[in-house]
Amino acid sequence: MRILAPRLRPEVFALLPQGVEVRHLDEPWPKAADFFLPPFGQEEVVRQVLAQVEVRVVQTLSAGVDWILPLVPQGVVLCDGSGIHDVPVAEWVVALLLALLKDLPGFWQAQGQGRWAPRQLADLEGKTILLLGYGSIGKAVEERLRPFGVELLPVARRPRPGVYTPQDLPHLLPRADAVVLLLPLTPETRGVVNREFLAQMRPGALLLNAGRGALVETEALLEALEAGRVRAALDVTDPEPLPPDHPLWRAPGVVITPHVAGFSQGFVQRAARFLAEQVGRYLRGEPLLNVVQEGY
């Protein structure tokens, strides 16, 4: 069995079964590969590989596949990396919720100015948190938030006990103190956070985007931030990377991190365990995990 992959840290491949060959993209490409691990966001490289190498499975190490889905031809299996990033993204959500509620950005600004500026802070306890997207990351967020004594409103595409659907948003948004975006980017979810969505949010509510930047209409968010209707924490933006002169950098009430919520020290170990399980399933002829597109 052969894997074609970018030159990741060797530990990512350390748990693979014996006999699995790993060929790197900076080496001569083979004519065929069982697995291709695409370099994130490098569409041209992906096009070249899929045009020149006979690939059976494209396995991303990212949870989102919106960037690569149009590039994978029919007949090639596409699997995502759901589960690898659950812990760090959930931790990012909790950290940014607390940072905004405790106004850490304001205190950091006051510290830089040498100002002693005490004020009353908000509690996370008792808040209502809407989770828009309730997959593995949403469940990891839920697990970490429940000990804080919050009310959680999970929203998923399909209804089930205790889980709402997007059709319920007009009734849920006015109740939520914070909205956490964890959706994949699809034609249906692109621009879901628009002027109407933001107008339905409770005044002063928090918007946290750990999904994809294009879930949010940037101009609509800028208007809401400038008006002081919402505050936001964004790990992803549209456009991305955010140009240095973009007004979102200077908008009031926003914290921006450069798409790092899932990029943590534990990534290598989690990726290694996932890849070993996935390759083992392939070799044993068992169903693969996280299949987004079936092969023939």
C-alpha cells in the first residue's frame, strides 16, 4: 500500500501498519497511490496530483472539505478528518467565550495604556449558548460548556430529541447570549449569517465563528459591529487570509485569530491515531471513516 502526502512530521505516520509506503510530494510522484493526503488549501497541487496519479482515496486531515470537494473526480473516495480537531476547536470556543465575557481585550488595551480600569464583568454561568452545527466538534463544545452551568441550544440539519433545526432559528436567536458557528461550508450554509440573522440576535450577543469564514456575510457583520449590536470572535474570515487594510481588523468588539483553533500541539498524535485506524480499515476491507464521497 502507498500513501502520497506532503512532508508532515514523521510522527504522523509512526503508527501505520508495517509495509505501508509513504511517498512525499517533494519526491517523484508514483503512478498510483491508495491514499492521497492533500496539502490544505493548495488547489493547484491537488489538481496536478489527481490528473497525474491514479488515486483511490483522498483523505484530508481537516474537518472541512469545501475547498477540495469540487476537485475530487467521481469514482475517487473522499474522506474528511472529522474528530482530529474536536478538542482544540472546542477549547478555542470556551476560551474566547470567557475572554469576551470577561472583556480581556478591553483590559489588555487598558494595560497597554497604563490605565487601571475596573468594571463589572459578565458570568458564563446562566448564559444561553446556541451551537449552530452539532457534529463531533459541537458535541465536544457541549461537553466542555455544560460544567459552567449554561443552557445549550444545539442546531443540526436533521431534527432529533433535544436538537433543533435551522427552521427554529428565528425563535432561538433572540434567546441566545452567544452563537457558535461550527457548520461546514456548503451552498446551503454560505452566508447563513446575514443581516436578517444578525438582526434576530439578542442585542449585545456574541458571535463566535470556528467554522468557515464564508458562513458570515462580512459586510453585514461589519455593520453590526460598528453599531455595537454584537461582539464577535473569529478564527476564520471572508476573505482569508484577511488583508492588512481590511476594515474588520479595526472594527470594534471583535477578536480575530488566524485560523488556528484546530492547530494545536496535540494534532500530530491525533492525526497519527486517526490515519492508522483509517489505513487499517482500508487494508482489512472494512468501511472507511468520515466518507464524504463514495467511489465506484
